[in-house]
Amino acid sequence: MRRFFFSFAAALAAGAAGLAGCGKAGDPPGRDGPEWATLDGRAPLVIAHRGASGYLPEHTLEAYALAIEQGADIIEPDLVITKDGVLIARHDRYLSTTTDVADRPAFADRRRIDPDPNGNGRADWWVEDFTLAEINTLRARQPRKGRPQEYNGLYAVPTFAEVLALAAREAQETGRPVGVYPETKHPGYFAGIGLDFEAPLLDALDGFDAGPVFIQSFEPDILKRLKGKSPHRLVQLVYEETPGAGPNLPLSEVAAYAHAVGPQKSLLHDSADGPGAFVSEAHALGLAVHPWTFRDDAPSAVVSALCGPGAPAPEQECGGAADIGEIEYAIFYRSGVDGVFSDFPDTAVRVRDAMSGAAPEARD
């Protein structure tokens, strides 16, 4: 832990220096300059996690549109499948936390125990029990306390096709690429009940050219099946099963079928050699690194411990008066990550572009 502290403090200092130096000619790294330690040498992508979900109910067209307005390069729709086989944007199979389904008397009898044998026995309303027409009657809600609640009940639950159409329209109107980063949620379970992701996902993406496409999943099988069938980049999501034990899947195995890895943020924080150690290992295997999730209202505990009130790290190493959330972005950008998932894409863009010292370029 002591070794980690000093490595992490060094990363903090480097990140703070990048922010402090912005605006000086020749000082900050350029978007295509050699000082970016990303896999392709270009500035990292900003991926709007569930849209601008820190401001508006997640996975709504309004949240995605706001994220694009804030400068996000890519919008991220999590995908689940309705009873009639339509891909819609929701983070979970259950609907109670992000919609008003519990307030709909017509659906009161749909509440039941999770049928997935790998589930936790949750009683809820499950997306596979609803047709698209029924989903269209629901309205989205903000699931995280402490975030704006005044937009609850205003926005519909979009289909993946509607998300793609929005991205294409915004790319045309803004004159810059707008990518999509769909996640297949619970693909094994859905395949087991006759609702396989492969065909509807590939059909929906056929002809989409508004920006880059990354297909992500926690389950390797769907990515292995898509390899060779899809022209798009595949991303294996990984996490810590036990703190300090490293990713649940070896990166060497991931590199055999994926183009990138999406690590739980703590995997980089917990490294004894600092955030750059994980990134270096992945880059050596040809894997881009897109960690999740950055939240202005919930920065990593390790950053708060080092840079919060009364913290041990010297003030200058934490960027002086800079916001702790901004410092966290700076740490990860300096470590060489190729993109970040953020609930607050405006902050991610602001820090990145300050470190670039230049207006953002299109990424494809």
C-alpha cells in the first residue's frame, strides 16, 4: 500500500501539471502528439455512460442528445430485449428502478421473481415479459438519489434503432462523428429463452456509419461469436472478483478475440504500480483500455482519500483548488487510457481538452 501511495501521488502530480499547463503554446500534449500514451497516440475518447446520465434519466434520447451537445465522442446504450424481440436501451432486465412501471395498475400482475437461475431471486417487472408496445407506455426515471429528479416521467424508453437514428442525425447536424457503444446485457440468459442478440444487433448496425462502433459485453461467448461476423470493434468488460486479485479474465485471453478491454476503474487504482501498469499490459497485447465509470458526484474513494479535506497528499499534487473529480480524469488520461466512461461527459471533455491545449478533433 505504501508503494502504491507514492506511485499514485506521482500520477496525481503529472495529472495536475497537465491541467495547470493548459493554454501555453507547446506545453500541453496535442491530440495527435507523442505525449499521449494511448494505444494510437491520440487523445482518449469520451464515452457518455448511459448518455449524460448525471443530468437526465439514463438511456433516454434526451440524455444521449445532451451528451452529444456536451462534446461526447460516443454514446453508450445498454441493450436488453423485449418479449417480441426488439432491442431497447435499459441497463437492467428489471424495470422498476428506471421506469414508472410500478405505478401502472395494468402491469401490477407482471411482477414476479427473477426467472434466471443465476439471479438473486429479485421480485420485479422483467423486460422479457413486455412487448415493445407496452414498453412504449412507460416513462423513464432517474435511479440515483442525489441527481435531478424533476425529469422523471417525461421521457420514453428508446429502441436501439432510435438511438442509432439519433446518433446519425446529430453527426450530420454537428459535422462530427458520433459513435455508439452498445452493451449486450445478459446475452446468455436471453439466448436461453430464444431471444439471441446476434442477429438483431448486427441487423441494426448494418449501414450505420455516423461514427465508430464498439460492441461490449461481460460475457465472452457473445463476443467470440461476433468475431468475424461484425466489422466493429469488440470490447471485453472485466472486473475484480476479489479486491487486489486483478481482472476476472486474463488479458492474454481477451486479446485473442477482442480489440479492447473495459476494466472496472478499481483495477487501475488498486495496482501497486499505479494506473499505468494495467494500461501498459493491455497495450502490449494490442488492447485499447476504456475504464468505467467516472462520476463527478462519486469519485473513487482512493482519490478522495488522497486529495479530499485533510488528505495526506500535498495540495499541489492534487491540483490545488481543482475539483477531485477533475483530478481523477487527469490521472487516468495521463496513464494512457484510450477512453473513459463518464456519467458527466462535459467534465470528461473539459479536462481532456484542457490537457490537449486544443479544440477537439474528430475521432473515428
